[in-house]
Amino acid sequence: MVCSVSIRRLITLCPVIAGVLGCLMCSSKALADYAVQSCGSNPNFFVFGGGSSNPDIHAQEQCPVGSYNGAGLSVYNLGNASAGQRGYLQTTAPAGLEFVGASADQISSTGINDNAGWGGGFYWAGGGVQTNDQTDLNPNVGMMFAAPSSYWGLQMICGRAICNQDGDLAVQSVTLYVRETVGPSFGATGLWQTSGWVRGSWPFTASADSPSGVCSLSTTLNGLNISSSASSTHVAYAFKQCATPAINQTIDTSRYGNGAEQLVLDASDAAYVPASVSDTVYIDNIEPTVSLSGPTDVPVTAGTQYVTATATAGPSGVDGIACSVDNAPTQWYASPAEVPVSGVGDHHLQCQAANHAVDVAGSRAWSAPATWSLKIGEPTASAITFGHIVNVLRCKRVKERVKVPARWVTVRRHHKRVKVRRRAHTKIIKVTKCHPRTKVERVTVRVRVRRHGKTVWVTRQKRERVVLLPHLENSPKLRVGHGKTATVSGWLGDYLGVALAGQPVTILTAPSNGLGQFAAAAAVTTAADGTWTATLPPGPSRLVEAAYNGGPTTEPSVSAQIALTVPAKVELLSVTPHRVAWGGTVRLAGQLEGGYLPAVGALVRLRIGEGSRQSTYGVKQQVGGNGRFTSTYTFGEGLASIHRTYWFQVVSLVSNYPFAPAASGRRSVLVGGHPPPPPPRRRHKRAKHQRK
């Protein structure tokens, strides 16, 4: 009979010894006990140590056992033995194991403990079981140890002066019940040994061992299974009954979350002792990011500028920000960082952020580069006027002598190219030079003088020459006729009053309708002294300003606004009829020229007058579309003998119509008498074929 390694199943399968082992299970941890079997139907067995103090007493191990006479374990005498001489077979528990019970199957005992001089049986530390002839062929003998033992064996001992009778003790199979005193132990490398934050893929190796042998090994990270290993065989006839292969693989940490995660090793051995160890692994596979914010275009007078670099990262946190300004060596900053930028010109900033997580090579995680462009320019001043520029720079063409250094030149002589050295010489060129206007001013200063042997402060008047900066004589308003052009002038320079030559300036205009719809009307280039002049095309009343978009080292600027006023053009096209009786009606037709009519229509005032006297008799509010409008006027009753001449006029009003008010010409109507008779009715000639 072969019994299972589980004591619980052993009780079921081996009922003969169930009663013997019942108390043993109560006094021990069931999950720490397991069975080890020897002989039976298996050719292997755990190691026994045999010995004898007499050459005639033999101890041997024989497996398998084919019959009763070929016992698996046997001790027997074939000669004479003296008192105290013994033969034995004994097994010792390996480190970490101890025996708590045993059972022997198919025992053969002859001449032992039957007054033939031989004694013996089974023994262990602190106890034993005797055998005699009556135990022959007993199917099973169970043994319960009062206390754990480190050894178990069978023996025969001579108890007389001379033992010359035959004696033997044989057992076909033995089952030892073993308690494991040391649970599984673990070993792990790679990811297990890391400290700090990690990212990416890491190698991982894990193994486990125990005195009874580890039968299964598994590992999890953040509760998710990584790998498991199990023994392919379970050897019931060895103390170490399982051998589980080690786990060796690469772990992609990105699959197991981010943060402080538990890496757990679980194992179970042949004694069914579970064991578990864990290690905290700090994982961060979130790529850090960096964002930049700050000014993009500032004047140099604003001083050093700062671009703010702000980094974000996963649970490992931001390690720092590396920034480079204009390809200079990288500087390391803590987040958020204020990166200084200074100097006139276009500047380019690039930053990357790193976190604390490293890969297997020890490299930190870096964010994608973030870039920022910043222009620091010299402030400029733009002016615009309908007037003239005062204190214009004085520029003139002058001759200047310059020195040309000696140099080598290539010339062709006799159809060959040869080098010839030209001597240094001077030549005269023409250049344009500008200088500001100046004037002498009287100023008051304080000076120290000695009077009566003492030094005192006194005020003195002195004359000194000062520079007059170009500026515009302010003429912010101009009125021109309808359909006429207008000329504007301006000046462009830096904040120190130095003219900017050859710079493009755009003239922007917006109709004076309150909508602020500016559009480019002209483009000019500044002269050597920074001045410019432009002609505005015909149009409505406008707001005008000059805009400079800036250059590589200069800032944009916009001038103040000036106003161009253009009167409307309104015409009274006709007043019909030209002669009307009292009580009659005339019809007026007019036209508002120039366009820019709002959707709600423009307002016009209707006037009637006689001589120098005039009055308003109505307001036409719906002048839209193409600007044409009509109106009527009915005269009152009067004497037929009285004739008077009246005139009509139309005046545009101030509204969201971008033209200044203007009046049309006058058209007269003669009023008096009776209404003229209707014209005679004309008779139409019939066609010839109708008359026939």
C-alpha cells in the first residue's frame, strides 16, 4: 500500500493507523506535516544508515520487495553474538525536518522478544515499539511519537551472554510522518532589488526552497499575475519531494499601474506550508510634460524678461527642468522655473522636464521639448499729421575721402590669369550725412566760488547748445472736398529720438461710422531722416493712423489717430412741376452720393424757403441702397392773383453715415393762379387697313 503525502488523505487511505495518528494531528500543525514513503512498489527510498557490532549480524536495504522473504528493510543474525551487540537500520531527518510518527507495513519478526535472547523492534528519540513472532505478516503497525524525533530505525540487540539462535526483523515498506520546522525561503533579483522610482521593462528572477521542497511558486504585481511555476513531479519517497523551476523573465512595468505597488512572491511546499513575501516597487511610466508661458514681444526698456517653465509628472514627481536659451549650455531649474532672457533681438528658449523614474539603464524619463520665442526690441515712436515736421534732420550729400588698403587682385595678361598686388590708395566717395538741428539756450547752474576767504554756492547763467529732436507740428484735423485726396505725413524713430530709415509704414483708415473697421489705405517707406509722406485716396470721413510692424531689433508702434473730414455730396435732382397752383403738389427727387450708406438708411433734412427765409418741413430717414430718394410737398390755398417763388433744398444730417453734413443746390417752383388745364387728348390715327 502506498499512502498519500497528505496526513488528511492518509487517514482516509490507511484506516489501520488512523487511531494511532489521531492525537498526533491534534498536537501538530496539520499543514506542516507530510509523509515520506520507502520501498513498496518504488525502487527508490530515503537513505538509511545500517550498522552492526558483529560481522554475523547483517543490516540491508532491498527494494523492490518481490515477496515476504525479500523484505525491503531487514536485520538478521547468521552466527553468534555477545551481549549488547546489535544490528540496525536508521534514517535521520534532514535539517528543517523532524519525525512525528511512522508506520511499518508487512512486518516479519522471528526470534525477537520471544526468550531466544534477541530483543528489538522500532525506535526513535524517547520511544520505541517492540516486535515478536506474533507481529509476523501484520499488515501495518502505526507509531506515534510523544515528542518529535530527529531519527527513526529498526534494530535487533543481543540480550544474553551468547545469542546463537537465528533472529530477524524485516519490513516491506515504511511511511515516515515528517513535520517541517522551517518554511519556504525566497530569493529574488532584478526588479525586486530596485530602490526608488522605476519605469519601463526590468528583468526579474525569483526562486524558493524549503526542506520538503517547493511545489509551486508565483509572483504578482499590483494584484496582477506575472508568472507562476510548478514542480513537474511529486516524489513521495524523498524528504524533498518537489523542485520548482525559478521564475526568470522581463517585466513591463507599464502594464501594472503607477505608484507604490506591491510585488508579491507566493510559494507552497510539500508540507503544504504557504509562504509569501512582498516588496514595494515604485512605478512611474507617465511621461513628464513641460509648458512655457511668458511675453512674446517686449521693448528693451522693460528690462530682463522671464519665461515661466512649469513641469508636470506622475507619482515620482518632477526632478527638474533643463532649459537652453539661444542654444547656450543647458541650465538646470526647479519647477516652476523663471528663465531669464535679455538683450535686443529674437530669442529662442527650449526646455525639457525630467522625473525621478529611471529605466534599467539608469536613465530618467524626459518630456518632449517645449519651445518659446521672445523678441526684445527697441521701442519706436510713430507720429502722423496733416501738418509738417519741425526740426527735421539736416541731411546733405558730401564728399568723403576713404582709404583703400592694399590687396591682391587677379588680372588677365597674355591670355593668362595672374595675381597682381594693388597698392594702397585713397579715393573720394559721396555719402549722405544727417545731423540734428541745435539751438543755444540760456540755463541756470550752481557753481562754487570763494568770497571773503570762504567757499560758497552761487547761481550763474550760461549758454549751452541743445539738440532739437524732430517732431511733428500737431495738425490732427483736416477737411477736404468730396472726392478729393488728402496728404498725410509722419515720422518714425526709436525711443532715443534716432530716426529709423528705410522702414515700411502702413497707413490705416477707418470710416467715421463708429465701427472702427480699419484697413490699409497706403504703404510708404521712411526716408533717411525717418520722415514719410502718403496720399490718401478719395473717400468718406476717416480716422487715420500709421502702424509700424517692427523689425528684428525694433518694436512695433502705432501713432495717434487723426481725423479727416469729408462733406457729403447730396443733390436735388428735380422738383416737378416747376409751376404749380395754390393747393398743388410737387414731387422732389434727390441723390446721396459717395456710398457707405448704412443698412438702416441715412438721414436727410428737407427745406423750403422764400428769399432768405427758410424752414424744415420734414426728415427723410430711409435713404439707402443706391442713395436715391423722393419726397412730395403740397402747398396751401391762396389767391390766384398772387404769385410767389419758393425754393427747395436737401441737407444731409449727422448719423452713422461717414460724411460730414452738406446741403444740395436749390431748385425753385413758381406758385400762383389756377391750375393749368389738362393737356388735350391726342387722337391716334387708325391703320390703313382699318380705314379700308
